[in-house]
Amino acid sequence: MSRGIEVVEPGPLTLVQDLGRRGHLAVGVGRAGAADVSSYLVGGRLLGNPAGLGALEATFGGLRLRARGDLLACLTGAPAPAEVDRRAVPYAAPFVVRDGQELCLRMPLSGLRTYVSFRGGLAVPEVLGSRATDTMSGLGPEPLRSGQVLEVGAAWDDFPHVDLAPLPSPPSGPVELAVLPGPRQDWFARPQSLAEYEWSVSGRSDRKGIRLEGEPIERHAAWRDVELPSEGMVRGAIQVPPNGLPVLFLNDHPVTGGYPVIAVVRTADVDRAAQLQPGQKLTFRWERR
């Protein structure tokens, strides 16, 4: 191995991610991939990488890596204070980690998931055309562990043309997400109530979905004791189980579900949802197609 990273401390949860697996829903394999796609893509662009190379998705920071060989790295997503051998490094701008130096990522100031990208990408084996870790199915690399060494791929001939991206940080206060009407609105007594309540992000949320806490949404009397046959699910779907508390599906969601979908979050807002911390407040805004 000519260049790579050694995991000193993996943090609470650090995964290898890319753009995910496409075209396998028919056989029950979800897409997975980076939860905050736009942040992942910006990190690669700042390093001159083509889209789709492997990067790290660190949840709540706590990550320490030791370079094997000289590396060019970039941090995007949740802005976590970071240091290379106790020297502060920038956010959303490339920086060098020399052979033997340690990159330390602390808890983010806002947001949940920080992306650590390297020029050349992480060269871990592909599974069904992707290097992404799917926490639902178990496909892809396992979560990072101490002592593990990951290879970094060869750098590309084209060098980055942008050295800084002025990115807004994920908000730490209340967040509003735009939603479209779901296919099962008739299953609820007052589907508009989804946008009337303020919700709180549950600590039981994960890459499969964001569980919301608040005022339960009531089913229509005609459907109160009726079972819904399993239907296909998409990223951003808001499913409401019998307890009335919505679940917003993220990248590792099940490909089918048996609870009615009241709404679907617009694609551009799912990335924002992926950065919500436990306890953060959330509201929805109805939009029409």
C-alpha cells in the first residue's frame, strides 16, 4: 500500500460512503450512500475527484486518523473543529496531512455528519458497484475500527481549480423542510396536521430514518384498524406507524414498508434533514407539485 489512513479512534460511528447502489431495488437492495449527498459531492470537487469515490462519513466527530504517505484531504458537512498534529485545519478547503501525522476531528458545532474526503478516494472493495456501507442490509465495509488501515487511491491528473467553498453551516436551531403530499393522505383524519405541529428529533434516529416526537397524527376512522400491504419506499418518505409518530426515511431505509406515507420531503431538503441532531426542532411546509 503506497498511501492510506490508519484508524486511531473511529468515533461513535464512521462509515465509508459514496453515491450508493443504483438499480437493485427490484432485488431488495437499497441505495445507501452518503446521507448528505451535497456535502459529500462538494468535498470531492474541492479535491478534484470524480464523483462517486469513497469518503468517510463521521457521525458526531471523535475521529482520529494517521496518514500513511502524504495526503490531500477536505472536510465538509457538519463543521467539526479539526487539527493535524495540533494545528487547526480549514473547513471546506483542501489541506495536507503528511506521512505519520494525525488528523483529529472533534464534535461538530452544528449538524451531525462530517465528510472526510481524500484526493484519490478510499480504495476499499466494491459490493454491487458501490463502496457504501448500508446499515440496513449489512452490505459494504463495516464501520471503522481502531487499528484498521484503508488504502487511498491514486491521485488524478487534473488538479483542483477551487481552493475554498463558502458553505453555510447546518443550522443548530429549528429547521423547516418542504414536503409534497404522500400517496396515503386519505388514511389520516387531518393530514394537514403534519405541518401544524413542531416535531423533535428522537435520539433513536439513525441512517435508516429520523424518528420524530410530538403530537401523534390520528388515522381516519375508516382506516384505524386496517393493515396496509407493503409498498415501495423512497428516500424522504414520511411513514406514520400506528403510534402516530412519523418516521422520515433516510438513505438506509427499507425498500418496502407497511405503514401509510403521509408526505415525501423534497430531495433538496433530505440532505438538510440528514444533519439534524437529536433533540433539534423540525417543522414541515406543504408544497404542491
